[in-house]
Amino acid sequence: MGVGGGGEAAVSAAPAEEAAGKDGEEGSRWTMKEKLIAAAVLVWVLASAAGGVVVHRNICHAALQKMEEGLVSMCEERARMLQDQFAVSVNHVHALAILVATFHYEKHPPALDQDTFAEYTARTSFERPLLSGVAYAQRVEHADREGFERQQGWIIKTMKHEPSPVQDEYAPVVYSQETVSYIEGLDMMSGEEDRENILRSRASGKAVLTRPFRLMSNHLGVVLTFPVYHVDLPPDAKEEERVAATAGYLGGSFDVESLVENLLRQLAGNQELVVNVYDVTNSSDPLVMYGSEVPLGIPSPSHICMLDFGDPFRKHHMVCRYRNKPHLPWSAISTPSGVFVIGMLVGYIIFAAWSRYDNVKEDCRKMEELKKQAEAADVAKSQFLATVSHEIRTPMNGVLGMLDMLLDTDLTSTQRDFAQTAQVCGKALISLINEVLDRAKIEAGKLDLESVPFDLRSILDDVIALFSTKSRGKGIELAVYVSERVPEILLGDPGRFRQIITNLVGNSIKFTERGHIFVQVHLADHSNLATESEVEPVANGMNGHKDEKTAVATSVSLNTLSGFEAADSRNSWESFKLLLSCEKNEMPYESVSDKVTLVVSVEDTGIGIPLEAQAKVFTPFMQADSSTSRTYGGTGIGLSISKCLVELMGGQINFVSRPQVGSTFTFTAVLQRCDRSAIGDSKPVMLHPLPSSFKGLSALLVDRRPVRATVTKYHLQRLGIACDVVATIELALGVLSGRNGSSLTSTKQPCMLLIESDSWGFKIDVSLRSRLLEMKQNGHTHVLPKVILLAAAESGKLKAQYAVDSVITKPLKASALAACLFQTLGITRSSNERRDNSGSLHGLLLGKNILVVDDNKVNLRVAAGTLKKFGAKVECVESGKDALALLQVPYKFHLCLMDIQMPEMDGFEATQQIRAMEAKANEQAVACDDSERDGATRAAKWHLPVLAMTADVIQATHEECTKYGMDGYVTKPFEEKQLFQALKKFLDPGMSS
């Protein structure tokens, strides 16, 4: 047991040690990483702290510099004012010197004595508030001493009040202010410094100062000495001249401390500054004139200003400093702290960004993988849609084709009804498949719009004809109006434009049980129907009603197409009439741009859209509620596709809807103008020219609804018929007879009288006929106009019921109107006007050899049967290889219809090999020794038109077919109009020439 246990322990310890070793390695590895991170963090913290210190120093330096600037400004201001006030005092002393010179020396005898001087200086002492007293000392030479002493009655004494010793000259005080009368008779030259001042003042002619000393007031002051001359001296007088002209000296004691105190007391900020004034004549031993005994080397901040008191020998300056130590600004603490914090945050952000970068890098790698998977899924989805499209439409092609062939046989009425019902259901299924696949193409971004010329008015006529049976069955007005300013031929995608109109009109037909459906087309520059806002519900309910249940159409007849209220009030007759008047008054449409922006509106008086459902109208597969699809049918995808198509055309779609009133959908589309002269083979177009046999005719229309009358007039004018409109039959008879001043806009007599069915009253037909005959007999009219009734019911029943020449069944379209007028007016049609599409297709295919290539035998039978019905000779093969075996130069076929998806060799590859074979044959033909003309003919001959015949509407595009050498494509199941358009360019001799 022990041995076994020890062995187990040893065995179990080995993995544990290995795991511990791995953990240790991992721990050491992480420790190194942590060390690097810690080192980086430490470096960053130190850098942030250093940055904070630098900012702190900069802020302190800036604050100190600002304080120094303020100190300099205040110090300079105080120095300037001190100099000014000192200069004022010196000027007063100068004036007193002039006084002494004038009245003591220029007057004989002198007019000045001690009493006069003392009284004058006492009275004018307010002018010298800083001088404690003034005195005048006369210059006396030694030779004149005895006479001077006898004259004055006292002897000259020294400053110590002792008799003055013998010297060259003396300066005894002869006049003094009472405040300094004690110095009278004293020799000013007995003092060393006073003697020096006297000598300097008379030599320079300026006021000179002594060094500072204590005055009797215990204030620091200086003695000011000013020379007095016998005569006036020029400013540039020499020293010898000044000494010779000197008569005496005027002096006074100056209180410097009082001067500075008064000055500082007047200025703001005095409490902040400490001011000192020094005599720095001896720079090594400056003397204090004001302030405390502070050495010059005071700590900064301080500022020194030089003072000029007028003495060229003495030098003075003022030292200013702040009384207290400057405070550290708060920003010097907060800003560096903020810098440090920001630095730490930046470091954290960098660290987080770096970590995030690593995470994003990993996420990008994963997203790249997911992107590749999504792209592969998208390719698979597109391939799946193409396959589903092909696999669903292929059998549907067989079903519809066989039903079409079945309907061409002799069937009983019951059998024909069954077959027609099955055909309608099959076409509905094909339409649903097309819508779903259109949505798939839009989501995949593979829906491209064509750019071919087309006739907009013909397309609208086709849409009206498509829904005419349903509108007549419901008894609703269906009408279309196109502004005459809209160009006749436009460049765009007619199929997609027709699809939008068909979806909108189809929805209106589906949800409208009474009233009208009105389609209008105008130019955006002249229409007030276009809106710039997004799709949104009506703000306050419908027409002011807050409750949906209360919005019920009233019985009051409104001025609309049918008399029922419309959802969009901007489509009223007033707006419509204003629009028509603007179009007539303006010049013909000319644009500097080829772009044409159309505004198309489809107005109905149906059930409307509930307010809560209006926000999701354009959402795919969404309807107003669950009962809508059960009651009216549909999938809810039509409006979504229409919105996408409108946006592809560079426009916008929106709507106004009011429940129980109706809806108005408005969209814009940007197309291009196209002249008929610009239409060529490169731009195939199916134009439907209207007959010109009616040009010059005139008609009179009776209709009490102006909007409906405008629509009828529009269709008549398209045929070249001038039309006048009246509201009642009585007015029409008045116009025909010329009564009551009524007249026609046309100079010709109307050849037809068109009357709306609701304007036709009971027993009016007999009276109308009799009155027309009466007018003819009376000579009011030479030819009775044909009476034509406009109604929505079957024309045969109405024509038998009313005594009219003809009944035109609504909705109106130009071709149907022309056919009725041909018959009613007895006008013979030309040969071109009698041609139709079926006859054209039969003439196009008659006797032509066509090769059909398809791997589906049912599709082969359907294609062969369809083509043979129109007189073509058809040969069928089931693969691309079999087609290549038959297609050898010279060709015996005029055209080849080839399926795209086939086993072994698809249609694209087969077409490429056909084109390669043709290129080789053409090169050989050019290289022959035939004439140049024959060679060119042969080179142009060998090109067999190959059209793709496919049920795949995803991949079947003109660009894709052209890429592989095909000339176009036709989709299965065949449609007669589409087949004619596709084949006409290649089989019509006129087109090929």
C-alpha cells in the first residue's frame, strides 16, 4: 500500500510540477509585462509632475513679472510727481531771488530791508509749504568788510557765533524769514558744506542742494542755495562771468520727508508700497533722505527710479518695493495640479486606447472573417434568387404558354372560361414573383434603370386601359391629365415608370368604391402639388375631425373630378385652375438644362389610410391592418418598391390621407428631355403617334364639373380638336344658335356635341333633337353636330336607350376616343393608322427562320408555338453544343433565341463561341482576293442576332448580355408587346437599313 501510494504520489506529482513550471513561466512572463507597465507608468507620472512644475514656474514667473510691471508703473508715477513738486518749490525760490535782485540792487537807495523781506516771506510762505524758512546772504569781499559791518551795525560771525576770521570773501545773512531769524549775521561760507554749495551755485547759476541732515523739526531735509546776480546773464555765460556778477545767495531749508509724505498720501496703493529716497552722490555711502534705513540690496521685487532735483552734482533716486511678500497666485497651484491630472488622464486614455486598439484589431480580424462569410452568403442568396426565379418562372412559362395556345383552339364557353381564369391566376402569380424579385434586386443593389426615349402620355393611356374594366365595374371616374408643358418625348426607364403608376393606380382602384381616381402630371417648377415634407400623418386628424369615426363624406357636391371630397385640399379646382392659367400665360417650356422634374399625383376618394398606419405605409409587406389583405388582397410590397424606384429616379414620394375621405400620393421623378430628331437606332423607342385626321375640327362639351371638363378637353386637344365647354345643354344650344351673346372660341361650327351622362336629363333626347332640327331649319346651323354621350356604362345599352349618335365609354384615352370618332364622323383612316401591334408582329416574323435553344422541352414547345403563330419557321435544340453544330457560316437563321442556364454549356458560353466563330469568318472574308466593297459587305454580314431567353430576371440585364456578345434579352413567359420590341430592331427591314 505504501509503495503503491508513493508511486501514485510520484506519478501525480510530475504533472503538478509541470503545471507549476508552466504557471511559473507564465507568472514570470506576466511579471515582466507588469514591470514594463509599471516603469512606463512611473515615467509618465514623473513626466506629468515635471510638466506641472514647469507650468508652476511659468505661472509664478508671469505673476512676478506682472507685479514688477505694476511696481515699475507706480514707482515711476511717484518719482515723477516728487520731481514736479520739488521743481515748483525751486521755482518759488528762484522768483524770490529775482525779487531781491530787483529791489535790493537795482533800486538806489535799496527798496528792500529786513522788515520788508521778513513780512513778504511770511505772507508768501503758503507758496513754499515744504521750505521751513528762507534767507538772503550778501557777498562781501574782505576789502569791503569794515564798511559793511559799520553799515549793518554788527560784525560778521561764523556758524558758531564767533567773529569770522579773515578770508577772501564772506556771505553774511542780511535778510531772513522770521522762522530762521537766528541765522542773521552768520557767514554762510564759514560752514564747509555751505561754502561748497555757494561756490557751486554761483558757478553753475542753478539751485544746488546739500546732503541730507536733520532739521529742527527732526525731519530729514536739505538746504537749497540759489545765486543772485547784479545783472541778467545769458544762458551760455561762462563761469568767470557768473562769479563776477554774483551779488549774494538765497537759501532755504527743504523738508524732504514732508514732501514725500504728502505725495504718498495723495496716491492710491500707498499701503502696498514702501518708498525710500536716497542721496547717492557717493554711491558707496548712500544717504537716506526719506524712509527707513534699508540697504539698497533689498530682495526683489523692487524698482529704482532716478530723481532729478536740478542739482547737476547731487544724485538722488527712489527705491520702491512691496510692503508685504507677494502672495502666490491660486492659478500657480490649481493649473499645475490640473496639468498633472490631465497628464494622468491622457496617460490613462493612451493606455486604454492601446488596449482598445488591440481589441479592435482582433475584432477587425473577426469582422473580416464575418464579412467574407456575409459576402459569400450574399452571393449564395443572389444565386438562390436567380435559381428560384428561373425554376419558378420556367414551369410558369410552360403553364401560361400552354394556356395561351389552348385559348387559340376551339373551346366551349365553359372550357374557355376555365382556361382564361387559369391564365389570369398564372399572370397574377407571375406579377407577385416579379414584385418579390424586384425587392430582392433593390436590396442587392442590382436594379439599374434604363435610359431610353418614351412617350409619357402613351404610358398613362396604357395604365388607364389596364384598369378601365375595374373602374367601370365599380362606377368610379378614372382620368388622367398631363400638362401641355411636359415634353412629348422623355428619356428614362418607361417600364419602371409604368410600374410606379400601375402600383399607385392599382391601390387606388382596390380601395375606392365611389368617387374618382385622378392622375395628374405637371412640371415641378409650375406645380403646387409637390411637398417638401417627409411622410407624416395629418396633425389634427382628418379635415379637423379628431375622431376617425366622425370623418364621413358629406353629400354636398364639391368642385372635384367626381364631386366627392379629396384628401389633399391643394388639389382643389381653384389650385388646378391657377395652375392651368400659369401654364397658358408663360412662355413655351425652355430649359437651359436637359433635366426635367415631373410631379405626378394619384388622387382617390377611397377608404383612406388610418392615422396609426400612415407611418408604416412604405414598409415592405406591411398593410394598414390584418383585415386589409383579407378584404382587398395584396401583399403590401407595391408601395415599398415604388418608393425605391422613385428614389432611383432622383425623386421623393409622399402622401396625404384622411380616413373615409381618400388618399393622394405624390412623387417626383427626374428625367431628361429628348427630341424626336435625337432618336436613333441606339435608342429604340415605341412611339404611338395619334391620328392627324381630326386636326382643324371643333367640338362643344357639356359638363358641369370644370375638372372633368378639363380632362376631356385635354384628350380632344391631343387629337387636334378645338373644344369649348358649357355647363348645361341649354347653354350649349344657346352657343350653337348664337343667342344671348354666346360665341365660340373657334371660328368653325362644332361638328360634335359631347355631353356628360350626368348632364343628360329625362326626356331631353327628343327635345334636343327637335331643337337641333329647328336651328338647322332656321339657318342657325348648317350641319347638325353629332351628339356623343360620355358615360362609364356599356356603350351599347346607352346608345339604344338614348337617341344619340355614339357613346364613348370612360375612362377616356386618346386612341379609344379616336376610334369612336372615326366611326361616328365617318372619317376614313389611313393605312398607317390601321396598323396594330399584332399585325406588325405577324409581318415581322412571317417566313423568318428562328433557332430556339432551351434545355426544357415544355419551353421549347411554348416558344415554338408562339413564334409559329405569327408565321415564323422554328427549329429547336436542347443544348448549346447542338446550337453550335447548326450555327455554321453561312447562317440559315435570321435570329437565335437562347436560354441562359443550360447544362454542359450555358447560353453565355455558347454566344461567346458563336462570336469567336463569326470573327474568324469575317477575318477570312476580309483577307480574300475579292473587291474591297464585297469584303466590307461580307464583314458586316456575319453577325447573327442572339437574344437571351431567360426566366432569371436577376441576372438578365442588358449589360450582362452585352458583356458576353448577346444583342438583348426577352423574359419568359413571352409577352407579345415585349417580343415585338425586342425583335423589331433585328428583323424589321426598315430598322435594319
